[in-house]
Amino acid sequence: MVAERPTAEMALDLRFTPEDLQRLPEDQRFELVNGRLVERNMSVLSSTVGSRLHGRLWSFVETRGLGEVYAADLGYQCFPDDSQRVRKPDVSFVSASRWSDSFLEQGYCPIPPDLAVEVVSKHDLHSDVQVKVSEYLGAGVRLVWVIDPEARCAHVYTATGTCRRLEAGDSLDGGDVVPGFQCLLAELFPGIRSAPGAPEQT
């Protein structure tokens, strides 16, 4: 007997576990919240900014042996209020002092990163991004960067409860989380070109 194809109403009733998420052929597109799959909104612009930051941060951390830097494919299962939740920051850093080779045998990282970065896509809701920031800080993340490529700005959140806005001319600073790291925010944003023949916008 051929199995009935799930309807939209049936799909709403589905619940997933972290193990289910890993078995999905396109698992990198999703996070897991309250047993539901949450699609990660990515655009060419947000992916470009995330890749540029990942490259700069990875190079800095690797040459100094400070820890591990990950791109958007790594999930973190480290939230005290929901042991089944899986979040995937666009960029993240775990210090060498907290890293263990035993993590390599696990599907998701069981400890919160020291730094979590979210690069906002035009399809992201502000409220959803703020929920992620609260979850990261509640799990013990020491530093959160939220980068908005369209507005060409960033917000920096710390474990002590501070938040400050950076403009394109300002620098992201790793502080005591990634000591010595600095990156001019403008270097992460690609130029915006107008119609053919028109000068490039700045």
C-alpha cells in the first residue's frame, strides 16, 4: 500500500528531535525550536557577509591557537530551558580552554560558543533575531554580534547585559572573548552597484 503524502495540516502536527534533524537531507537549512523545524533565512548578501567574517575570524584564531571557529552549518544543542533545541549561528567561536576532542563524536556542540554571530537577512523578523540573542545569552554565550548588511550596521550584546550599535566605520572588537581581534565593519559589506553605467554607491 502506498503511503499517503502528508498534507499541510498533518505537517503542522509533526514533532522532530535533534536526531531527526540530522537525518534530513537539507538539515543545514533548519534549526529546531520546540520540536518544530525553523527554516534559516539566508540570502546572497547575508551569506557573503557571513563568509567574509568567518574567513577573517578563522585566520586570526587559527594562527594564534585560540580555539575553533565555525560557519553556519554547526548546530548547538546547549540550551538549559530546552535540551532538544538546536540553533545554528552564522559564525561562532569556541575558545581552546573550553574545547574538548570528545565533541567531535557528537552531532551537535553540547556547550554554548563564546561568540555567536547572526547575520540578518531581509526576510528575518526583528523579534525572531531578538529571541535568538536572548537564547544565546541565557545559555552562557559571552558575546553576540548581530550584523545587518542592509542597514550596514551591527549590534553588540554582552553577557553583562550591555548593547551598543556600530556603524560601518566602526570596528568589531573581540574584547576578552577573542583577544586582539578587530575587523572594520565596512570590510564585510560588498559594494552596492546601481544600473549599468551608473557610478557605484558608497
